[in-house]
Amino acid sequence: MKAYALFIGLLSAALFGSATPLSKTLLASVNALQLAGLLYLGAGAGLLPFMFSWKSRAVKLDRLNSLYIAGAVIFGGILGPVFLLWGLTFASSASVSLWLNLELFATALLGHFFFRDQLGQKGWIAVAAGFSAGVLLTFNEPGTGILAGMLVAAACLCWGLDNHFTALIDGITPMQSTLIKGFAAGTVNFTLGCLAAGTMPQGPIVLKALLAGALAYGLSIMLYITAAQAIGAVRSQIVFSTAPFWGLLFSVLFLHESISLIQVAALLVLVLSIVLILTESHEHGHSHTGQDHVHVHRHDDSHHFHGHEGESPSLTHAHFHHHEALSHSHRHLPDLHHRHRHADQ
């Protein structure tokens, strides 16, 4: 693994993990809707400078892809962050940071039951362990622990849906979809938050929230894509899965929250479950239909046979491309190209 790419990936995860303790401090001055809106508006604004250097082909979205975008905006940009911030008002940022690992398991379960993803024995063990760790954390938040856990779980469920909708979009790059989500969802939530509060937040708070969104969401996504270009999507996702643990660390260092034995136990269970679910793969004969779409890919992965003059086949990038129909067998993970079930399922 390239050292600089590992550093960039860890920096991306650390920035994303910082969103939870940063949000905890900002919630003292704005309501959850206002803060969710400002964070996503900041994310959109933070990505704008990079759009001019990201090579992509503009493609007109059809009705189905427009629905996927709408689903990503509603669940990932509007509902998810609001549920998270509401949960954050009832629990410590350390516990919420660890609860955010439930997004990985929510994505796996939704993929298995609704999006034609395969989930094997290791995956089911990982989901059970992740759920157990989440329940364990509720005991660390007496009184409101169950409510906080349910709200964060609802946020993770929304982001799980967002992950699948985003993966199904054919026609725009991950950065473009994030830009759309940031401005659309940010505008909706901020407007609703101001109507609910009956007032606008103060200027310094707005600037702090926008900067937090630009760094913790916008720049984090940009760095994640940069890392994926160098080490591939799977490895970069493993590195990025450390984000909640960075959130825990920042909560202790900057908010002076303590770590309980229950949180340590949950942390160990979560690490085990993440290792299990990220290392699961299986092999069987399968077929791919011909299609045209846009997503992050590389040319040495047995699915992408087109080339670019002067570029290494191992370079990960995104652009509009065509897939020929293909039947083959190899070890694979549930991803954009492997949404299928075994014949006996």
C-alpha cells in the first residue's frame, strides 16, 4: 500500500470522524435542522474548487437515475444527518462515534434483502457482532441511551440506503452526486431549521458550521477519492472505516469525554466485526449484462478492458464507459458489478 495514499486515506477518515465532536459543540448554538443544512452546504461549497480539475463527462440523467439521486438526497442528505444530530443531543459524542459503525452493517443488510447483494456466513456474524456492540453502547448512556441509539441507527439506515442509491447511479461521478446532495439537502434542512427556530443563526456560528462541513465532509470526500485513485476502492474503504474511531479519539482529546469499560468492550467487538465484513468474499460463476455507466474503477480488475493512452491500468478513476456482456468466475465482494444471488437463494 502506498505510504502517501495511506496517509491521505487516514486524513480523510480523521476529518470525517471529527464531524461528530464538532457537531456536538455547534448544537449548543443552532438546532439540528439548521446545523445539518449548514454542514451539507459547507460540503458542497468545499467541493466546488475541485470540480474543475475532476475529469468527467456530463451525461443527462434518465428518470430512473433521477429517482436514485432524489433518494440519495432525501435519505443521505436530509434525513440521515438530522437523525444523527438529534441522537447527538441525547448522548456523548464518543458513543455516537462508535454507533456510526452501524452504517456499514445497515448497508450490508439492505444490500442482501433489497439490492441483490450477497451476504455470507462471515457477513452475518459481523452484522450480529455490530448489532451487539450497538446494544452494549446503550448501557453507557443511562436514561436516554436507547433513544439516542435508535436515532443514530435510523441515521445509519438512511445512509445505508444512500450508499446503495449512489452506487446505482449511472451518469455522474461520486463527487458530482455529493455536490448535488450537499446543496440540495443543505438548502432544505437549513430553511426548515430557520422556520422552526423563527430566527437565523448568528454569523460566526454559520461560518464555523460551513467550515466544519467543508472540512469534515467536502475535503474528506475529495481526499477519499484521491486515496482510492492510488490504492483502489476496497483498500481505501478499509482505511476510511477508521473514521468513527477518530471521532472517539477527538471526543476524548477536545471534549474531555471519558472512555468507559463498556465503550472499550464495544470498540473491540466493532473492530472484529469490521474486519469480518470487509474481508468477506466468495466465488462462483456469474454473468454481467452489457451496460453504460459512470463509477470509480481501474483497468486491471477483470471487468474494465478499455484503456487510456499513457495511464497505468492500476490507476483508479471515474468516467463514462461501456461494459460488454461477460460471464466468468472469480472471487468478489458485493459491489456495483456483483448485485446477484446464488441460484439457491
